[in-house]
Amino acid sequence: MRKKGRLFSFFAILIVSAVILGLVTMPIIHNVKLGLDLKGGFEVLYQVKPLKAGQKIDANTMSNAVAALNKRINVLGVSEPNISIQNGNRIDVQLPGVKDEKRARQLLSTTANLTFRDYKDRLMLDGSDLQPGKAKVAFDELNHPMVTLQLKSASKFANVTRKILNEAPNNVMVIWMDYQKGDSFQKEANKTNHKFISAPSVQSVLNTNDVQITGNFTMQEANTLRDLLNSGSLPVKMTEVYSTSVGAQFGQNSMTDTLFAGAIGVAAILLFMLLFYRLGGLVADITLAYYIFIVMGVFVGLQAVLTLPGIAALILGIGMAVDANIITLERIKDEIRSGKSILSAFRAGSKRALPTVVDANLTTIIAAGVLFAFGVSSVKGFAVMLLISNIVTFIASVYGQRLFLGLLVHSGVLNDKPELFGVRRSDIRGN
């Protein structure tokens, strides 16, 4: 009766777990975040440098820079951006689905420090004098786009316009974006593509909170300026180290080809296990299916981004899981060939295989840990998937296999049936 109960437990666990997997499969698939190489998009790596003399690039500064970048990325409408700090002073930004790289670059790297200066480049007002989030796009009497701002103090603006008015005939208020030491209005004034945004003449004292920035703006330029001002200035200077972009169609083709190749590889592995290890191989195939679902579930739970290297790590992890199963099954076959009963061979083989499996996976975990600690971008994604795969291997391929195979062995249905493990009776010593 007890043996029948174990056989019933085997099928009950198999059916219940299969139903659970069937219910969670689609939610897991739909919640997988795809990387640039699968979805297409834009990636750029920035070197972070001090904005002012004496500024330290510490963890707090980097955190503030990431927060500012997040505000700007929201303007782009990217649903699943990935921003990571690397090596303490670099920021990697991945924007899946972004097509307008030029605007993305401008929004991300522009410091967006707006200043109002006189014709001698003396500072009159800066971004701290603006009401945050109040920049808007409007149109002048000729229907040309312009940007409107709101100041915190009308009296301060009145004093500034009074000073500039007294500098006639050079009574211009020069509006700069990211003014740098060495920039000069007098040098830029005669250029067609000058660095400053605009330089309107001040004809009277303006006691108002409302400011209009006019110029030869296109609609997109006006929108970009508004978005930059509303997202706030960056607390650091960022220099682009490298960038890459992947077309959406190329990413889709890459994913399709990779998944097809992976499916063929997994199918070949499952068939190999079934042919060479018979019932043991079938149990291994079942645990491999659980292994794949558990890995993807953990991956989605961590909100990690799946990339081509990540898929490669998943397939590699399947190979490691199969290796664990093969080691265990070969040990069991050796014990059966020595003349032991199926139950004794299962116990001895599982015990002998465990240290080897642990050592093999531990070395891979160490390698994956080093890759995660010192790698960048997609290398980290590969390392994360490899780490998850090896940890899940212990759960699904070692203990999962022991559970299912153990229930069958202890039920007695496998007694005196070595051929179900791929062992011929003529190979058993003593026969």
C-alpha cells in the first residue's frame, strides 16, 4: 500500500506542477523585459566628470545624476529603460525602442544649465531663479514656436533688466544653455550657428515673472528645450564613451533566430537523454522543463533584462543541468552494473554524484561572479543568467531529479528492471 502511495504521489506531483506551470507560463513570457539586441533601441555609456572645480564624484553624486537622467528618459516615453552605474564613475543607459537617437543624446547629456548674462558674459540669472517644471511651448504673433518660463522673483528680474538697460547700446540679455568658461557673446554674435540660445534687446524695465525665449526654433527644438528645462539640470558633466544602436527589425530577427536555434538544441538534449538513459532520461527531461520555468520566473522576478548573451547563458545553464543529471544517472548505472538492487544503486549513485555536481557548479558560479563584478553591459546580463541557472540547477536537476526518481524507485515498479536505466542485463556483474 505504501509503495502504491509513492507511485500515486509521483503522478500527483507531476500533474499539479504541470497545471501550475501551464498557468504561469504566459504571465512569465509577457513580463520578460527584452534588451536592446532583442527589441532594438539605443545604448550609450557616459564618463561622469565634475561640473565645478572641487566637486567630488561620490555615490550620492552618481545617484543624483541617475535620478536626473530618469526624469529626462520619462520625456522620451521609454517604458523599460535600464540605467546602471559602472566602476563608480560611469553610467550606462539602455533605451529599448528609441528611434530618434539625436534627440535622446541631447536630452541625456546636455547639462541643461540655463543662464542669463549681459553682453560682457556676466551672470545675471541662472536655473535656480526659475520655477521648476513651468517651461512651456507657445507661439509668437508670427506663429513661430517659443519657450515660456516663470521666474521666482519679479523684482529680481526687474533689477536685472534695469542693469542691462543701462548698458545701452549693448542692452542685450544673452540666454545661454551650458555656458562654459571661455565662451563669449562678442565672439559668437557674428556667427550663424552661435552657441547662445538668443540675445533679445531690453527696451524697458520688466517687472514680471513671465519670460519668453524666442529664436529660430523648430517645433522639435522648442520641445527639447522645454523638456530639458523641466527635467532640471544635471549635477555633473557627462562625456560619451561609446554608443550603439540596434534596429527593431534586426533585434526581432536576432531573437527569432536565437530562440529557434535554442529550441533545436534543447530538443536534441531531451532526445539524447531519453535514448541513452531511458526512464532516468525521461525524469531528467521533466526536471529540465521545471528548470527552464524556474530560471525564467526568477529572472522576471528580479526585473532583469533579457539579452542575446542572457539567452546563451540560459542554454549553457541547460547544458550544466543536463551534466548534473548525467553524472547522477551514470553513477546509478555503475552501481546497477556492480550487481546492486535498483534501490541500493539509486541511493549509492545519488550520494556519489553529489560532490562532483557541487564542485562543477561551484566553479561556474565563481566565474559568473567575477564576470558580474568586473563586466559591463551585456556581460553582466550573461553573468546574472548564468548565476541564476547554476543555483537553480541544484534545486531542479539535483533535488528535483532525486524526488521524482526516488518516488518511482521506492514504489517498487522499477525492481529488477535495469533496462529502464539503459543497462543491459549482460553487463551486470554476477549474471
